[in-house]
Amino acid sequence: MADETGMGAAPEQESRNLDLLLDVPLAVTVELGRIRMPVRQLLALGSGAVIELGKHAGEPLDVLINGKPVARGEAVMVNERFGVRLTEVVSPNERVERLK
């Protein structure tokens, strides 16, 4: 970031700028899989129905922030709750490629 003199901002100024963003809420989604189905099929679902997803067992889960993929991971149990252990963080280059 440059100031009026064309020089970079002081480190403490950059730190303050970053601090402004630290409390911005983001939607984090962990996606197990996806499927498209017609409304007729969706309406026919009942209790106990199984929806087969497009991913195979053992494939990495996708971690999305505001709908954009940022990482992949595996499901884990943490104190009787589900969690995700990140196994790969999507590179900035790959994120840009997915925007095209």
C-alpha cells in the first residue's frame, strides 16, 4: 500500500488496516457433496430417504468462504462434534483460475 509520497505505508499503518478486517463475519461452508434433482424427485423424498451425492467416500470435503473454495479437508470428530482437518489450502492462483 502506498501513501501520498509513493512510499509504502508504515508497518503499524498496515497492521491497523488489517485490524479493521479481523471482525468482518464470513460465511464458512463445508461441502460434503452436491447433486441436482428435479423438483418432482425432491418432493418425493421422505423420512429415511437417502440422497446419493456426487462424491465418493473418502474424497476430500470442500471448504468454502462466502461460496468460494479456499481449502479441502477430511471429516473428524472433536468432542462428539464434527470438524474438518484441513489437508490442502487452495493457492491464490487456483482461486483466480476458478473465477474465470
